[in-house]
Amino acid sequence: MTTREKSPGHYVDKKRFWLLSIGPGLVTACVVIGPGSILTSSKVGAADGYSKSWVVVLAVIFMFTYTSMAAKLAVVSQQSNGDLIRKHAGNWLAILIGISVFSMAAGFQFGNNLGVHAAISTYVGGDYWIILFNATALAFVFGFRNLYAALEKLMACFVGLMLVSFAINLIFAKPAVEELAIGFIPSGFSEIGLPLLGLVGTTFGVSAAYYQSYLVRFKGWQKKDLKSGMVDARVSAIIMAVITLMIMTTAAAVLRGKELASPADVANSLYPLFGEKGRIIFCLGLFSAAFSSFIVNSMIGGFVLADGLKLGSTPKDKFPRIMTGVVLVVGMGVALYAIKAQVSPVAAIVAAQASVVIASPVVAAVLLWLTNRSDIMGDSKNGYGINVVAGIGFVILLALAYNTAVYKFYPMLLKFMGST
């Protein structure tokens, strides 16, 4: 009798355990791989070739660290982040984080709308598509009693589409394998500037990592499921790294030296090289990235704000869904205005950039603080190694905030004040 025959239950349970440990990380990966990430990865690949692949790995390590911290916090405490913050710091901090993350999500939602528009408008005219997709997203948010289960299944489909689409493009590109391998060796530290900081910023999305605490609670994990959470975080990190590297490597192979201002520019630049099929495949990946980020990003803003205002923090509560709908409507409205008027909505962008400057370091600091408290985490509080990596990541977030404040927020603020 074989081992499988002797203990069939054990065999099946072990297999199911591995599969069931995947879920929240897929959702997090989907929100990180959005139009901004695709554009930034393509721009870095087109400008620097394969030489900055190591930057992606570094950013994913920081993302994995904060994602695993957030998952551990939820599993051990069995409380929402907002409740924990109110208990140990006060309402003011919970409200500050809620408003900041909501504003940041609304700003990103504007970009996600433009990403969906770019993917579709390459083939189909008309702006009504944005309204249709927002209506579909709203129906999704309000139409399922078990919102998390539906979200997990949908995001798994989108992850699959992205992996297949960008892998096919990469095969078409025929990258230089030896040059790509060398790119994983850290070098060129003196060349790290705004584009590379942007690459780190789009991959190391601390608000998405923070939201992992909510997703883990939606999944229903208990302390005994802590190991599952770590497997899930690793899978999420691997998916983010693989997709980002495939996009950057494709650009390094076939778009070297090209100026790319939008995801649509990337798709159109692939047309002469790969033909119409290649462009369609890329747009399929772009659409998957945009629409998946579209839904999850709005949920991050809606649920964190509702939690901060003590209005609920789970899909069973009505206000998190209502706030999610507000994020969707605001992002759609700003995007439609920008498309119709063919102008840059400076006021909305200024508000979004200000939120990035405030929210990212604060959210990271709060997550670090909570996961280092013995009265919350017990024996599961951060170890020395985690704190070192997370601390370095926090310093990088401060650098990104400074970059955003000095080179993006301040010039836009001056432009906005000059136009009013």
C-alpha cells in the first residue's frame, strides 16, 4: 500500500492547504501592477536596458516585508487596523490615515481610469467605456454578498491574463539573457534618480501592503493560519517581481531609446515590431492590470477611510462599500473631465501628490510601530532582521516622499496657484 493510500486524507489536506494559502496576496499583486507600474517599468527598461533589474528585486523585498508584517498583524490581533490605532494612539491618527489613504486612492483611481481608456481607445472610440467600466465595478462592489470570495476569484483571473500576455510579449522580444542576468547585480548607484525612484514607488506600494491586514481578515485566517499568510505573501512578491521584470525586459529588448509618455505609447511602439497581434496581447495585459487595480485601489481607499471613521471595516458593513463607490465616482469624474477638456486636472493631481507625501511614510511608520508592540503581537512581534529591512524601506519611502514633494507636488502647486 502506498503512502497516498495509507493516508489519503493527509495527502488531500496538504494539497488543499497549499492552494488555500493563496488569496490575499493575489489581490495585493493586482493593485500594485497597474498602469503606472507598467509605464514606469517600460520607461526604465527603454532608458537603462536590463541594468536596473536589481532595483525591482529590491523594491519587491520591501513590499514583501511590509505585506507580511500587515498579514501577521491581522492574524495575531484579530482586530482592524483602525481599532488598534484608536486603542493605542487615539482617533486623530486613525482619521488622518483614513483620509490620507482615501485621497491617495482617489488620485490613483484617476490614473487607473486613464489606463483603461488607453487600452480600449486603441481599438474602440468613445469615452462611454469609462462610464461602463465604473458601472461594472460598482455593480461588483455592491452585487456580491461575499465580496472577498468574488474578488479573489476575479483577481486570480486577471493575474493569469497578465502573466500570459506579458510572457508572450517577452518571448516575441527575445531578450539578451546574459545581459539580463548581469542586470540583477547591483550597480550604478550614482545613477539612481527620479525614474528609478518612481520604479521603486510603483512597486513598493505601502498602502496596498497596509490593506493586506484587511484582506487577511476577510479571508478568515486565525493565528494557526500564520504560516499560510507567509506563503501567500511570498507568492504575491514573486508575481509582482515576475510581471514587472517581464515588462521592463521587453522594453529593454525592443524599445531602447524610445520616449514613452503613456501606456498607450508602449502598446503603439510594439506594433511595428510585433504586429497587430503583439499589440492586442499587450493591451490585454494592460487592461487586466488597469481594471484589477481599478477595483482593488478603490476598495483600499473606501475601507481604510470607513475604518478610520469607525464606520466599519469589513464587506459586511455598508459604509466601506459606500466609500469605495465614492472613490470610483471621483476617479471617473476627474478622468472624464481631463479627457473631454483635454487638459491636465492640476487640482486633483496636486491633492493626490500631497496625499502620497503624507500617507506613505505615516502608514509605514504606524505598521512598524504596531508590529513591534508586545502587547499586540506577543511572541510574533517583529524580529531584528525584519526591522532592519523595514527600516531601510521606511527611509526609502521618506526619500520618495521628498522627491514627490519637491519635484512633483511643489511645481504643480505653483502651477495651480498661478492659474487661479
